Amino acid sequence: MAEGLTSQEVADKLFTSKRTVETHRQNIISKTQMKNTAALIRFAVSEGLVG
């Protein structure tokens, strides 16, 4: 997602469904208490999880 991929593109790369990708993203957003995907990506960058 940080690379600008859609949920379907991520799903294709991981050989899973779009719904699975969306569910995982929502679970991560919830657990990190972020408001949305953009906030999650900012958080991941600031923590050095993505380049």
C-alpha cells in the first residue's frame, strides 16, 4: 500500500483475496489506533517499517 498499490494488486502479489487484504488492513489500523490508511502509512514510515 505504501507503494501505491490497490488492495487488488496487493492481493494478486500475495495470492490471496482483495477482501483478505482489506480485513488485514482494517485490523492493523484498529490495533495501531490510526484513523485511516494514510495515517497508517505515515506511522509505518516514521517507525522505519517501510522506506
